Amino acid sequence: MQTFTERDSYGKGNTLDSVISQLQCLLTRHQEALAEQKDQDTIRTLHFWAEEYAAGDEVARQALLYRGKSLLEDVEYDMATAEEDHARAVEESPAINRQEEQKMEELRQVRLHIQNLIDAMRQLMRTDTPVVH
């Protein structure tokens, strides 16, 4: 299996394996928060490809490598929109309860993780030389 290596913004070596592992953890750990997002088809597609990749599917690897970043950008955009909508709702009605605020904070954290994954995938896509492991 070919794995592409590049340095991420934190200076650590990054491989497609590690990025997909992080994606799987994110999708599993925050399944409930992500379930409330608009684009469930995209989230399910990412989850499916990540599982197939873990099982050694070459097609899933190619799909994640070449389409994963744009799908994550779609999810991140939807989350940013939800965050803006929530901010407007708080301005209009400051009586937003604590549970809603905790939910939005979790979504902010998920969004930050997605942004990091997007950056990592962008770096992987810039890599010209495959490294065979």
C-alpha cells in the first residue's frame, strides 16, 4: 500500500493512515453532535470510506485522498453556518440554556478538528512522491 507523507502545520510527519485514523476517531467520538448536522450523506460517505480504507480497500483510499478534503470542507462549512445561526439566536434570545451552549462548544471543537484534518489532507495532496511502506 502506498502512503503519502508530508509535514503538517505542527511539524509532525503525517501520513494518509494517520489522517484517516484521526477522521475515524472524530466521526466516532462526536457521532451524536455530527448527527445534528445538515449534510448527513457527506458524513456517512466519509465514515464509509474511512472504514473501507481501514479494511484495505484501494478505491476508498483513492476516494479519501482525492475527495476527502472537499467533503470535509463541506461539513466544516455547514458547521460554521450552524455556529453563525446559533450566535444570532443568542443575540435575539439570550436565554439560551446551558445544554445548548455545551452542544455548540462541542461543535466548535469538532469544527477545529475538521479544519486540522483539512489542512493535513491539503498537505498530503501537495506531496508529489509516494512513499511505499
